[in-house]
Amino acid sequence: MPLPDEMDSTVETFINWAEGNQWMVRRHRDEAGIPAAISSRYRNVPEEYLCFLRKAAFLGTSDETEWFNCASDFEGTSKLAFRWDEFERISLQAADADDVWQSTIRQFWDRNLPVFMSVKNDYAY
């Protein structure tokens, strides 16, 4: 695992790469906290992603078809049409009243934090 300064540098390098490749980037003025939706549900979140969440307020393509989930997504204050847990919601709706299927879906998403989302060609995370 990288040291905190190395991690910070790696995240900064990535954000700078995104800016240089015409991705839309907004940074937090001050480092943001970790949203409760993450800390209450997910264990073992990679430190690199937590560092990213503290720095990036938004990072996505100019057409907003691909983006990284940032703190505002998890807090429900994002202006994007897709919520951070949209794929889970869609799956639960498809499972209808099948309790076993719904439980399986929840277990999957309890283990899989959607860091990046895309609706460019198909839905992907």
C-alpha cells in the first residue's frame, strides 16, 4: 500500500491526467469527508479511492456519459440523473417480490462499491 504522500501524489497525477484529456474536473476547496453511505456499508474501501473522494468533487466526461462517483453522489446532492446505487435499484426492481433474489442482489452490492459508472454504450460500473 502506498504511503499517504505517495497516494496523494498518485491521485493528483490521475486528476491532472483527466483534466489534460478533456474530462470535466471539479475539486473540493477543502478536503471532503467520507460519506456515510460508504462508511456504514462498505468495509475495506481502497485508501486510494478514499483519497480520491476527499479531493474530487466531480470527475466525468464532457458528455456526462462516464463518471467517477464522488462524495456528492453518495450524499444524494449530485446533479447527475443516475444515483450511485442506480444499478442496484434497477436490479431490485427487476427482482420484484422475490426475496431470495433481492437478498442475493443486496449481498452482491454490499461487496461491490461502484466507483466508476458509464451509460455511454451500455450500463457499466
